[in-house]
Amino acid sequence: MTIDNRIQVVLIDDDPHLRQALSQTLDLAGLKILPLAEAKGLAAQLERDWPGVVVSDIRMPGMDGLELLTELHAQDPELPVLLITGHGDVPLAVQAMRAGAYDFLEKPFASDALLDSVRRALALRRLVLDNRSLRLALSDRNELSARLVGQSPSMLRLRQQIGALAATKADVLILGETGAGKEVVARALHDLSNRRSGPFVAINAGALAESVVESELFGHEPGAFTGAQKRRIGKFEFANGGTLFLDEIESMSLDVQVKLLRLLQERVVERLGGNQLIPLDIRIIAATKEDLRQSADQGRFRADLYYRLNVAPLRIPPLRERGEDTLMLFQHFADEASARHGLPPNELQPGQRAQLLRHTWPGNVRELQNAAERFALGLELALDNAELQDTAGAPLTVVSGGLSEQVENFEKTLIAAELARSHSSLRSVAEALGIPRKTLHDKLRKHGLSFADSGASSHTDELD
């Protein structure tokens, strides 16, 4: 049994009359109280992030206040504990404060002194828990942000969805174009889950010959088919206790899809040529670059398997839909490559930045990563998709939409990319873009952007 989080003060005193008097004082002040006659067992009833404070007498039969303080702080060193005594024992007070007591009150004390100390302790507790929550959120965000770089709304939403799904047992279907980062998302789901200590097994169904796909996935017994001389453990069984990532699931034959559906529903696997049903504790993360609903309508994918997989879908946006992430992502990969090759990092020149922002990235993040690797090695960007050359020799990507729409999109992408760089203020952003701050403010409102989205310190400049 745990103590309700609505309780603000746990009051412990073996003197029933004093306990009642102190309870009334705190109750009249609008505080929710839990009075107790003894300290034993309290720590086990308090969750680590319980939002209240403890007020306890020091000298009590059984567990005394100092022992309680030690036990509570072993569980949460930041929990405020107020100790009271009627013995005027100054050395004991010093000992209590050194042990981490929030405050020490000597009987008799005024009601106002108790209320003031309790209110200050509650304010401190709220601050501690707020900071603890923030640190946790930042830690989770930073871990994901290091893998899935970007501050575009679609990437923020994707990281939020991954954080929500990772701790669950749900199988996941990842939707994304080639090169979008489907395996990166799958690994993030595994590493942030309680299966992180188990195996992560990745297999590309499209790379397996049809003649071996069942043996690879489900395993086989000796003699199951010609050439099967010894038992083989399949990928599903090998991933037991962990996660199996099955990429290009759309390439699986209908016969294999039937077996996969049974595995998903019953969580058992049967090796080829065997009769034993082997129970599995496994999470399946499937990925596809195709519209499986359309494939199911066309009879190329089982509809029942599609609906079974589509419970928790995650869509990875293609890079062309989050152009504001391009420069941040490129610099991230370029810096990684420079460090890996022992080279000093290169700085993007304005013309190169414009070239990256104009490119449509048909190969998505994989193409961008390759370009960043070449850049780190001092080679030309050599972007792959068909481009025209302007009179200055700079590539011009042909994109859809009217001229005004293209200009608007390019302007938004350029400003968002500059916001994503390490700037200390809007002044430095405006200077980098070569425009007045008033113009920058107007364009931020126009495009729905804000300096806070960059993740930098919020030193926003007032308008001159």
C-alpha cells in the first residue's frame, strides 16, 4: 500500500495529544494530513516522487526520528524531513541537520513557525520534483535527438510517439521511404524499452531468397528438407526476450505471411520439420516502404495481417517534407564523419548551404549522410538527383508549385535552418541572414516559426 499523492504532510508523533494538536494546526491551514503514531514502515509506503513532506518527532519508541530520516533519504535524499523534539538537545539538533534534516523545531514552538517551515519545505519539494521531471524529459529527448536529429514539427511528433510506444508491449509498424531511417527508429524503440538488455535482431525480408526465408525466420529441424543436416534456430526464436525488426515486410510471400500472422497472434514458433511449439517473449517491429492497405486491396498482402500490424503505426517523414532539418542533419553527419576519420570539421559555405536546401533528397537521410561523408572528406557534394545548372553554375532543383510558393517554401526552410544553428539570440540569427530584426520577427510570425523551437537559450531581443 502506498500513501496517496494528495497527502501533503505525514505527521509522526507517539504523543496522541500533541499529534492531534499539530494535525489541527496543519488542517486549519488547508493542508492534507496523514497523522501516524509510529515511524516504522513509512518508507515502504512512500514512492520516490511522492510530492509531500514528513514531520516527525525525534524521540519515539521503536524507530526514532533520526533512524527514519536515514531510511527515507536512502530512498530519496531530496525528500524534506522536519524533526521536532522537546528535549532542547542542541547536539542532537546539529546531528539531525548534518544528517540532512530540512529543519529542526524545539518544543514548545509557535504554530506559525511550524506552518512556515512546512510551507517552505513543500515549495522546495515542488521545485525538486519539477526539476527532476525536466531532467528526465531532457535526458530522454537528448537520447532520441542524438539518433533522430531535427526540430521540425514532424520530427518532434515522431520522437514523442517513439517515447510513448517504447515502454509498451505493442508491436509496431514503421512506414517510410527507402533511406528514411526505419532501422534507426526500430533500434530506438528497442533501446528505450524494458527489452533493452535482450537481443535486437534485424532482418531484411526483401534480401532473402524465397527458398530460405522460412528457414531463416522460423528455423528447421534436421531432415526438414534436402540439405538440412542439423537443427537451425530461426530469427524469431533467436530474438526471444528481445525485439525482432523485420524490414521490407511487403516482400514476404503470402504463405510466409500466414505463419507470421499465427506467430503474432499466438506468440509461438514451430521450426520447419518439427512438432514442438516454442513459446516466444518477443516484440515484432515491421517496416515497409509501400502502402500495405493498397497492397491488401490488390491481393498482394494479407488483409488480416495488415490489420494486425497496423495497431501502432509510426510514419517517418521523408526529408523533403522537413527541409528545415536539412542543414542540422547534414552538419551532424559531417561532424561524425570528421571525427571518425580524424579530420578537422569543415564549415558549410553559403553556396553549399543553398545547394543542400534546394535539393529534394530522393534517397532521404541515407543520401544526405553519404553527401555529408563526402563533404567531411573534402570532396564535392555531388548530389544525385537530376538538376539544372544556372548561369553561375549552381544547381537548381526542379520542384512543383508556382514561383511564389517555391520562394515562400525556400524562405521558410532557410530561416528554420538558421534557427536550428547554435545562435545565442535573435540578433545573431538576423545578422546571419542579413536582414533587420524587425523583418525577421515579421517573417517568423508569417511562417509560424519561433526562436524557442531552436532549442537555444531564450535570449530574445526586444525590437528597436
